[in-house]
Amino acid sequence: MSREVLLSRHDRNMLGWIAATNMMLFASVVAFEWTVWRGLPGGDPLPEMLAQAIAAFGVTLVCGLAVLATWVVAWFHLRHRRSAFWLVAIASIPLAALPRAYALANLDATPVGVPSAALLWLLGVFGYGVATATTVLTAFLLVRSREAEEHRRADLEQAARTIANTEAEEMRVRQVVADALHGTIQNRLVVVIAGLDRTSSDLRAQGHREWSDLVDGHVAALEELRDRDVRPLSRSLFPAAVDIGTSEAIELMMSRLPASIEYHLDLDPALRGIAATATDPLSLPERLVVLYSVEEAVTNALKHGRPDTIWVSARTEPSDPPSGGPLAPITLRVSVDDDGQGLLEDPPRLHGLARHRARLRGRGGDLALGRSPRGGGRLTFHLPLRDLHAGD
């Protein structure tokens, strides 16, 4: 990216104001020195002295603005020919100092010799040089800053692409493993169990009751393995309905609670509508993060709090709008409350929730655990999402 592209219009306007201010400051210093010099004992009367100071200020400023005008014109016409641009830009400084020195040398009735005129010229070159050099230095620092911002933005975009690719691969592997557990492995177990059942029946028919009971015990163990280990593992890798929407996955998870536990869901209507139209603002990895966090909170409540009722709330609200963005993003805020025994530690330790907080923080969110006004514990977390209108 070329350096001129890195500087925005605002940056260029700011540099112009800096350069003009520098020229005005130099002209003010010249006018002040002229006033002090002409105000010495035996100098000119006050009205004449002030008139000469104003004239010195005006001449110095006009010549300085001529330098800036030359730089601007050279920039538009010669910026792609660096050598020619710098030659014209630098040459404009001593050339603009010539009429300034001539005007100041003839401003007073007292004749000025060649050495004094040369000194006036050198002072003009120095003043205009400092004014333009500080502007060039500011422009250089701005360019370096913009380049650093561009590099950071590119690095962040590359990191985001890498994370997205990694998550996509993770989701693919999760789906493959979950399908294998749910399909292939469970089918194999069903076939093995059916074969063992048949073997047990044959042994019982042949009068080998002890051997038949032994085989039945292994059949029961395999069925327990399938129901208590393989199926839950498959659901944990890829929870049911998570590929449909966030609301549906939370509802399905809560519907599997024991019948003795009452639950209440307060899911944002906007979020429900989004899920229903297949435009959920959460990506699949984000849904898993949300669902796992809610699941961990519910599990902890059941394990430690022994509640009668659990409340789950998921609301969306506008976040701070990004700079220059036409629409504000949204943030998903989720809370899980229970009416159980409450927290035993103050402040509470997160234990298994720590890894969920790390995942949320990695996506710009956070998680907190505290006491609920309903008497038990409350887990809250938030997660920045894409804009609700992004898919419109």
C-alpha cells in the first residue's frame, strides 16, 4: 500500500493546518523580533514601529504560504516522481526566502548591506525549513502509525481466518465422531447385543443356565454402556438441535431435565425469530460455547444447589456502535438462576466454569458467578454477536 493512500483526507487536512500554523508562528516570531528591535531607545515612533511589524508579519506569512502552495501543487503533480517532487519542494524554501529578505531589507529607511540581507535570507530559509520539516516529520509518524494499524488489522484478520478454519475443522470432526458414535458404534453394539441374546437363549435351551445368566450380565453391561456412555458422549460432541438454532438447542436441553425440576425459559423473541428463519446470528462454534456454558450452569445447580426451579434467560441488546459503522452490533446476555441452597464460597470459585469463561473471553465475552435474588446461584455471561440486520 502506497504511503499517500495510508493518509486519509482528515490526516492530510491536519497536516495542512499544522504547516500553516508553523508558518504563522514563524511570522509571529519575526514580527515580535522586529518590534523589539525597532522599539529600542532611539528607534521609530510606536505607530510606525507597529506598522513595520505588521508588514514583516505579512511578508513572512505570505512567502511561507507560497512555500506550502508549492508543496501542495508538487504533491499532486509529482508525487509519483519522488526525486522531482523533493527537488521542487526543497528548492521552494530558499526561493521563497528571497522576496522575504528583499522586502524586509527595504522595509526600513535605513540602508541594509549585503551581509545583513544575506542574514535575513538565511533566517527565512531556516524558519521555512523548520516549519516544513516538522510537518514532514509529523506526516512520517502518521504514515508509520497507519502502517502499524494496517499490519495489526491484517494480523487480526489472518488470526480470525485461522480460528474460523480451525473451528470449521473442529465442527467437521465433531460431526464425524458424533455420527460414528450415534450410528456405526451403536449399530455395532446393537448387533453384538442381539447376537449375545441369541447365544443366551441357545444356552438356556441347552440347559446351561449359569452360562446363560453370565451372557445376560454382559448384555446388560453393553446396553448400559450404550445408553449411559456412548449416547451421552455423542450428544456432548454435537448436541441435538445445535445445528438448527440456539433457542431450539437450549429448549431441547432443558426438556431433558428430571420431571421433578421445574424450569422457565425467557428467550428473546428476536432470537427466536432469527432461529426460526435459519439466520441465527451465532455461528455453530458460538452456539456450542453458549450451549455448553448453559449446560454447565444447569449441571452445577443440580449437583450443588438441589433446586426445585431453574430459570434461563437469553436476551439480545445493542452494543456500542463501531467507529464508522452504520449499524450497532448486538450482544447476547444469558443468565441461569436457581432457587437452591446457594453458593457456599464467597467469592465463588469457578472450577469447571473456568474453561467456559476462557472460551467466552476469547470471543470478546465474559462469564461471572454470583448469588441469585431467587435464593440460589446465578451464572451470567455475555457474547458479542454479528448484527441482527447483517443478513438483510
